[in-house]
Amino acid sequence: MLPKIYIDTKKWKQKLNKAIDFSHKSNIPDSILEKIAKSIISFTVSTTSPDTESEKLFYDMWKNADKDERKILAKTLIKLIKA
């Protein structure tokens, strides 16, 4: 089992926003971006601990979501990061 680490979520969001901008400039389809987001979220949820109640809620939602619900959560997170 990997040790739990803490992430500065503000910096994490900024880095993801840059990656999303790059993917759009590179004409990467949204479907690929969503798959990447799902992988990143799965990794983050399994290797980090939530710092706030809202992060804990998201972690719990992700852990209890089925495949289709995780796709929706990933799409929603991408929209949140782009906002």
C-alpha cells in the first residue's frame, strides 16, 4: 500500500487547468481528456487523504460511484477546473 500524501489542491487545480488548456490547443478529444481525468482522480483518491470536508465528500462520492457515475464526476471536475 502506498503511503498517504497531501496535495495542495489549489496548485493541483492550476496544473490541471494548464493540462486541459494544452489538450484543447493540441486538439485532444474530450473523450480522451475524460479518460485521463478518471485515471488521475482514481490515483489521487487512492493515494491521498482529503484535507477538507468538501474533499472528503468528493472522495466518498468517487469511491461509491459506478463506472457511469465516475464518468460524470470526471466531466464535472473538468468543467470546475476550467471555470
